[in-house]
Amino acid sequence: MNQEHPITPPPELFKQWEDDILNERDNVDHVLDCAWRNGFQAGADQELEACCSQLAYWGVHGYNKLYEARRPKPPSLKEQALGALYAIATGADDTREFHQDLETIKQALESLPD
């Protein structure tokens, strides 16, 4: 593996994928799919940061808007829970998504003060 390439995922990420595969032997295809997607995401993030750095070096103003447009903030837990509730209510989920959506709603409820 060429660790000198600028968009090679860091060793910690490879270790995480390895651990996930060893812990999820019955679901290796899902783990590999997630690793593949996360690997592309890590490389894309590094490339975007390099582009923004180059724009800043050239004195381009507003380069942070490029970053914000290409990497919008993830939805809040509240927004995720509302989306999960909608998916459950409309029957849009398969079994795996249904359980993930229930977990999201549970996390949102647990985060509320008593």
C-alpha cells in the first residue's frame, strides 16, 4: 500500500475496517461496502481540502463557501429522528432500515432532558 499518496486513507481507518470485518464475520459484505464508501469519502474530503487550500493560496475570497456547499452540515439528531419517523410512518423502510430508524428515534428521545 502506498502511504505516500496524498489521498490514501490513514492507517487508523484501515485498522477500523479490519476490526469491523473481524467483528462482523456474518455481515462482511456490508462492512466492505461501508469501508469502500468511507474510503472514497476520505479521499474526496482530502481533495476538497487541498482545493480550498490552493484557492486560499491564490487569494481567492469565499473559498470556504465551496467547502460549505460540497460538505454541508449533517442533519441534527432531531432532523434525523423526524426523517426516521416519516420513513416508518410511510412504510418506506426495509427491515434493516426500520431497526436503524428506531435506534435513531431512541437516541433522539434519550437526548431530551427529563
